[in-house]
Amino acid sequence: MRTLLVLLLSVSCLASRAQSVYSVKYKSQAEVKVFVVEYESQADLLVYKTRYQSQAKGNEGLWHFVNYSSQADKTIFFVKYASQSDIKVYFVDYQTRAGWRNKEKMHHLY
């Protein structure tokens, strides 16, 4: 029973880990290719950029940009064309508006 409790606590800590991202210089270095759309309705994911890592949670569109790739959960590259991307994002001004619009693309950020 105690082992199960420890396992559950470990999983919950991993699930609450921040969505830290690092923007790389070259497409070949990226785990995920991202295109920033002009309109919210075009996006797969609405992203809110957090000021602090503690404000970001899980895979919910709350991103914290880190200074080094070793600190990131995911490395991303911003592409010029939507057809080159894995996901399309739109940056929102309020944390409450962040989230997935196309849940079929969620696997790219796990």
C-alpha cells in the first residue's frame, strides 16, 4: 500500500511539472515545430507565456521560456509556414484563455 502511495505521488509531481520550452536556432534541433497563427481560430493551442516557471503547469498551454535547452521540457523551432509545423499556436494575453483547441495534437508536447 505504501509503495502505491509513493508511486501516485511521483506521478502527480511529474504531471504538475511546468511546460518549459526553449526556442532553438535550427529546425533539426527541435522536438516540436511551431507556427504562430494570426487568428485565435486557426490555432491548435492557445499559449500563455508565464513569467515564472512555477506559474506553468502540465500540457495546458502555459509555457515558460527558459534560457538553456537543458532546462526545457521541450525544444521548439518557430517555422515560417504552417505546412512545416507540428502545431499551430496563438499567444493569448490571459492565463485563463490558454488551452488546447485541437486535442489530437497534444501528443507533440508530452
